[in-house]
Amino acid sequence: MRKFFTVLATLATLSLTNCGYNAIQSGDEQVKANWSEVVNQYQRRADLVPNIVNSVKGFAQQEKDVLLGVTNARAKVGSIQATPMKKAKVALARKLAVIMHRMLADGTSFRNAAVV
């Protein structure tokens, strides 16, 4: 009987040591797999950074163009650029206004004279 217990204790000890080794191996493989996921995420983020930088540069250039366009348009509105054609049109409009004013004044005085 004693021999049986000795053999049984030996088999139990051997089976426990093998289970421990297998657990260590499976844990090691799990750690390697998880670390591989971390490395993949870092690589993915590193690949995305240049795309984000280029997108920001594109938006910055577009904003710069819009700002320059608005600034130039405001500057042109503030300054009147007189050309010979514009001067002639302004002079003609003034003459026309004077003539129409005289006609209205004469017509009003004519109507007033006719009423009396």
C-alpha cells in the first residue's frame, strides 16, 4: 500500500509540474499576442499622422486664400479707382441731373402759372 501511495504522489507531482509549464507557455503566448496588438496600434497611428498633417496644411492654405481674397476685396471697396471712362460717366450723370432739375422746375412753374 505504501508503494501505491508513493507512485500516486509521484504521478501527482509530475502532472502538476507539467500543468505549471503549460500555463507559463500559454501565458507567454498571450502576452506576445497582446504586445503585438499594441505594436500594430502604434504603427497605425504613425501611418495616420502624415495624412492628418497634410489635411491641416490643405485647410490652412484654403483659409489663407479666403482671408487674402476678403482683405483684397475690402481694400478695393474702400478705394475708388477713377478711370477716364468713369469720369466721363460721372460728368454725364451730373449734366443729366441738372437738366432734369431744370425741366422739373420749369414744369412746376408752368403748372402753377396755369392754375392761377
